[in-house]
Amino acid sequence: MLNIPIPPLSPGENGTLLLRGVLSLPLCAHRFGQTAYGVQMMHALPTLSFYQDGAWRTDSYSAIGDPFISGCANYTVHLKAPTDWQLICGGSCDKAVNADGTITYTVQLPAARDFSFVLSRGLVAASGQADGIQVTVWAQEKAAAQRAVRDAVKALRTYAALWGDYPYSQLVLCEGALPFSADTGTAFTLIDHTYFASDRAESLELVIAHETAHQWFGVMVASDSVRQPWQDEALAEYAMLRYILKNSGAAAWRNLVTLRADAPMREYIPFPVTPASPIDYFGSYDVYSAVVIGRGCACLLALEEMSGNPDPFLRSYADTFAFGYATRADFESLLLSVTQTDLAPLMTDYLDTQMN
């Protein structure tokens, strides 16, 4: 955390804050570091701390979950790199060749939670369109990139039809190296290379469906991913199930519900955690995934059963809090308003009640 005193600004005044620094990139297959795929810079650039209830949020970084909370900002990024390195990111990108043989990229990414990117060598791209949205996937193998494009296009179309338009002009996915399945920033997702193997096409489709849903629930509508991580993770997992129901049918949906929601509800968890526990309560990603994502998704399925059709609520949720921030209280209040049913006790049972 960096605390910088600035002089008071009168209404209408603005100023420029210049941060100058040198980063040492670790050899690390994670969000931030050098890997065989290049330089991975996910959530690595400075962002303004989130201001909430009269104070700046100063949450520590966590090894589990996504410890990132930020408002939206309009990003203009200039990046200079050798000609044999390719910039891969969300946003509209122009490039110019410099006299010294380097390339300067200029990227515009409006209404973004952050600016994440990869600098890579040796990846190939495939692209497609989803109702005017440019979809690009970078991978080692062209065939894998093309499969991923098809899945991302289907996901964008599915969620736009259910809950409103995708808010950006591009969606970019990139193969990389991570200790978990994927990491999503604004209009950009980095996916671990193991999912691009030819025998893992179905697993890659599920990862893409889940991560693309985060563009609605997590990016467009932000929530407290530190203290209430279920609010975007459970919604993204529920969205993935809706994607499967739409594109693969009821039998595939039922099988996946059994695996991804029913099984976590029966799993023995030897720790005092619930889906609504803060991320620093979790000691392993497996427990976090089972409780926050799996049991959180089971809560959404129960809400669906009780409300009959959650889509009017989720469409209103995406519209009401677009480019803003929704608390759990906001979620429950809007749910009551749209469904005219008090579902808060059901949410308490699923989200706040410890199960072994």
C-alpha cells in the first residue's frame, strides 16, 4: 500500500500523480512473473484503493482467492517492447515501430477495473465475432485457439441474451502458466496451459464459460471479493451451468450440477468456513473452490428453485450496478424487490451456516 499526501483540490480542479518505479519480475508461474509463455502482468499495475464507508480499503494480498477490489477507470497505456514480443491484452490497441526497432503499443481500455496484460513470444492467434464483439485467443496451437474462440463466442452470446449486453468491444483470452485454472481482468482472461491440450477440450469450455461470466459478475458489477467472495464466484459458476443447459442440454446440465454443486454440499470440510467467509479464512484452494464456488453455486440453484426464474433479478442486478459496486445487502434488497419473496433466510442457510 502506498499512501501519498496530496494538496486539496477545489471542485473542477485536477492534477497528475506520477509514479515511477522498477519492477523485478520473478520466475514464477503465477499472476505476476516470467514463465515459458512470457511476462504475465495480471493485476500488477497500481490502482487506486477502494474507498468505502469513509475509509480506504487496505486489504492484504492473499494466496487464496482474488484479493482485488477497485472502482472503474479509463486506462490509456503506452508500452514499449522489442519487436519479437507481442502485447496481449483487452482494449483497443495501436502500435508504431520506433527508429530503434522497438514497438510502442498504445491501448485504450475504458471503464476498466484494472489493466492486465501478457507480453509473449511464440503464441499464435485465432479470432472471431460475437454480435460485433471481437474475440481473440492466443495459444501455442492454432487449433486450440480456434476451439477456444468458438467457446468464448457461445458464452458471450448466451450471457448477453440472459442478462444484458457485454460492455466492452473486445474479449481476449491467452494461454499461460498458472497454479489454478484461470485469472480474469477487464476484457482479458489468462488460462493455464494444461486446459489447451487436445484431450481437455470439455474442461477448457467450462473454464471459458466460468471466466467469461466474470465479465458480468466481478468486472462489470464488482462486489467484495475479499470479504464476500461468493458474490461473484457463485454467480460465475451458476452462469456456467446456465451456459451448459443452453448449449449442451438438460442431461449435461444435470450431470454437471451433480459434480459441481451437489458434491461440494456433501463433501467433508475440516475447517470452520462457509461460502460467505473472507478469503483469509481459507488455507487451501481446494477448500475455497468447494465451499465458495461449489456451495455458493448450490445457493444460487436453490434461489432459482424458490424464485422460479432468477433471470429478471440477474438482469436487473447487472443493469442497476453496472460499472459500480454491489454489497450483499444490495444483492438481497434487489432480490426481494424483483422477486417479491424474502429469500434472505435461505441465503443465510447456504452462505452463513457451517457444514462439516
